[in-house]
Amino acid sequence: PLWNGDRRHFLFQALRQIAQRTISTASRRHFENKVPEKQKLFQQDDGIPVHLKGGVADALLYRITMVLTVGGTAYAIYQLAMASFPKKQD
């Protein structure tokens, strides 16, 4: 019969072997270096702002950010205006 100390040691050894086997035999992916492509894209003098050169996703993020910013500013001004006037007593 194994007592707790031996059982934990056995489990630890088994997990260690599994982890070593998984890490050492895992295939490694080689990614293509896309930095030169991106440098050419972002350094082109085509009149497009750099924060929009990423394509549709950048334009969408920009527009969402602008809508939230303008909307939030308008809401903050509205709340300040409402807070600056006292409530009417009936």
C-alpha cells in the first residue's frame, strides 16, 4: 500500500514524463517573416493616415472609436448641464 507521500511522488514523476515527452516531440511551426511587407505598406506615401493603412478592420475600429468618443463627450456635457441646474420644486 502506498501512502500519500509515495503516491504524490509517483504522480509528480508521471506528469513530469508526460510533459517532457509532449514538449520535446511537439512540432515547431515556422512563421514567415512579414515585417518587410508591413514596413513597405506603412511607409508608402499615399496620403492615407498610418492608423488606417491596415485595411477595413482599422477603418472600422477608427469609426467605432470616434462614435464612442463623440457620443461619450456629448453625454458628459449633457449630464454636466443637467447637474448644473437645480431641480424644480413642485
